[in-house]
Amino acid sequence: MDSAGAAETGGYQPWSEVTPDAARRLLVAAVETFAARGYHATTTRDIAARAGMSPAALYIHYKTKEELLHRISRIGHDKALEILETAADGPGSPAERLAEAVRSFVRWHAAHHTTARVVQYELDALAPEHRSDIVALRRQSDAAVRRILADGVRAGEFDVPDVPGTTLAVLSLCIDVARWFNAAGQRTPDEVGALYADLVLRMVAAKP
Amino acid sequence: MDSAGAAETGGYQPWSEVTPDAARRLLVAAVETFAARGYHATTTRDIAARAGMSPAALYIHYKTKEELLHRISRIGHDKALEILETAADGPGSPAERLAEAVRSFVRWHAAHHTTARVVQYELDALAPEHRSDIVALRRQSDAAVRRILADGVRAGEFDVPDVPGTTLAVLSLCIDVARWFNAAGQRTPDEVGALYADLVLRMVAAKP
DNA sequence: CCGGAGGGTGAGCAAGCGCTTAGGACTTTG
DNA sequence: CAAAGTCCTAAGCGCTTGCTCACCCTCCGG
């Protein structure tokens, strides 16, 4: 369990935007414990101990435990949105862009399922004022996917009777990967990404 | 919030297997608070207060707070499994059975999204010995869906390169309805069920 | 060599937690 | 009508929680 963070990400996950070093170690420790036990079941002592510090050290870098969650959620949502928008606004046909969006979004949720679990499933633990700016990011993610679907319908590539509903379903399917994905399982993030991209393309394909 | 339980279910949800009356009231209160705030964020005082009793009353009917969760999880998983197996072993072609399975499973998750949220997303809060018998039920659910897919492939109705992976995706898609479904939203459980049945059929359809 | 700033600790507070206990009010039964 | 059983409560115990505070390092420019 101690090296789960490094093992999960293949040894490379920056969190480089978090400084100084001690603040980053605390944040990484928080991600790991939040993911394993849930936000409410995690104590500030758990986090500090995992980061190799005393309980009081946490409060030098963060005002509250909730601020830690908010920072994690913010960084994760920024990344998720970036992935989707890159694919949505990239080159290629709607089908290619949709496949790339699903593939990379799913790959991220699988490879970083620890982070993703916190980001996607601990929203309700945020304070209302923090929750609302995260919800805004989620709406942008929704808009990115919807944009691809609408483009595909307009181009005649897709047959999607209910664009908002299908958008919801596609995002829901991808997000839920964070819940069930197990790093010790058989499938690699790449494999899951490829499978899901295929399934989603079938969901929207125009009947020839 | 007080009448949310009744409103959500259209005034009819039995929990009839739970007796006596006070035990059922406590259990319903627990479902509502667990769903709204999460298991760990819910106190035994919250539950008792919502059921209109003193904190001590809970311990007449349940040994621990965790036993309450286990009972809820057990009843919910029994119901979910029954829905899937009824569809899987029912009459009709594989496509019809798959559509019916998804439609009824999704309808249940939407109509009873409060219960479903607890059942599907609070598994980790169970004690290990309780968790394992719930996991066994989930494996049976997985087997039911897999059975339909395998039948469809054998009959040449479906084109599914990865049956275990697609089974996982279908269940994941349906389960996640409990997370995002909002009783105050525009869609009815029936509508979501119909949409999802269509999407899933497209995912597995053989190319003509 | 000094002094202050930034990063850390040990001890602990007030509040809230799950759960227990002693006992009381009703209802059912002989 | 007493005895027994059922259901519930008021009070509170022992512990853990998020967080604070007084103090202590170590580094570094002057």
C-alpha cells in the first residue's frame, strides 16, 4: 500500500503544480487515503502519517481538510476537461474525435483511478462555494462531448436521437471506470480505452 | 427533504421484509441519510432523529450502524439480482432479453436512486465478512448479463468481441445511473430505461 | 555571530462520535 | 390485577475528530 501511488502511475505523475515539496507530499497522501477509504473516513492524522509528518504539519500548508479535497478536485477536473477539449477541438472526423476523446478520457480514469475516484465520487464532500466552481468545469466537459456528437449528427456520420441523453451516458460510462478499475486486474488502461472507444462508436453510428 | 423518500418512489416502496415497524422506519431513514450525505458522514443521531426516535432506539433493532448498511445493501442487491435474472432467463430472443434487462435494471436504479446509491456506492464501508457475501451477489449479476451476451453471440444476433469487458461496461453504465439521476430532472425512469436499452443494443448489434 | 523567517513538532482542547446502561411506559397474558 | 415482555428514552462513557498553540529547529543575508 505504501508504494501504491508510484506503482499505479508507472512512476510518473507530476502534481508539479503543487509546491512546496511538503505540500505536494501531503496532497499525494491525501489522494491515496481519500481514494482508499473515502473523504469522510479519512482523518487528518491518516494523511499526515502517510506523508511522514505530524498531524499539525497539514495545517501549515492547508487551512482545512476540505481545502485539500478542493485542490485535488480542481486539479483533476482541469486535467479531465483538458483531455476532452483537446479531443473535441482536434483534427479529424467526428468519429475520430469521439474515439480519441473516449480513449484518452478512459485511459486517464484507469491509469489514475486513485485520483479519478476522489475527483469523481467525492464531490458531495465539498463546501457549497467550492462545489459550484467544480460543477462549472463539469458542465464544460459535458459541452465538449455534446459538441462532438452534434457535429457528427450534422455531418450525417452519427445517428443520435437524443444528444443530451447520449452525452450523459457516454460521460457516465467513462467516469465509472474509476470505480471498478483495478490496477491489479488483467486489463491495461490502453485496453480499456480501446474497448470503450469501440463501444461508444457503435452507440452513435449511423445505420448504413 | 422530509418527504423525499415517498416522493421518489411515487408513494410505494415496501421494505415490507423489514419488521417491526420501528425497525423499518429506522432503515428508511438510514437509506435517505446515507444517500444524501454518505455512510461515513451520517451519524446514528441523524438516522434516529429522521426516524423520530432517540439515538438509543437504533440499537434495539440493530447491533451497529454497519449492520444497518449491510441490511440495506443485502435487500438492494437481492432486488437488483432478481431483476437481472428475471430478464436473463425470461422468454424472447437474446436481443429482447438484453433490452428488457437493461430497461428494468435502469428503471430501478432511477426510480430508487436513493437506495441504489447506497447499495452501489457504499460497498467499501461494509465490514469484510459482510462485504464478501454482497460481492457474491454482484458476481451473480455479472453472470446473468454475461449469459445473455453469450447467448446472443452464439445465436449470431450479437457481435461482441470482448464478452467479459462488454458485460462490465453494460453493468457499469446502468449502475452509474444511480449517481447522476435526479428526481427533479426532466427525465423519467421509464425514459432513461428506454434510452439505455437502445444504446446497449447498438453496442452489441451484429453488423448486417 | 546574529536575528528573523519559513517549516516543523508535541501536547492538547472542544466537540462530536458510536454505543451502553438503568430505568420507565405500554401492552399482553395468566 | 400482578407479572412478564416489548419498546423506547435520558444520560453519559470512553474515544476520536478537526484543528490550535506554544515552542523549536535550520537555513541565510548582513
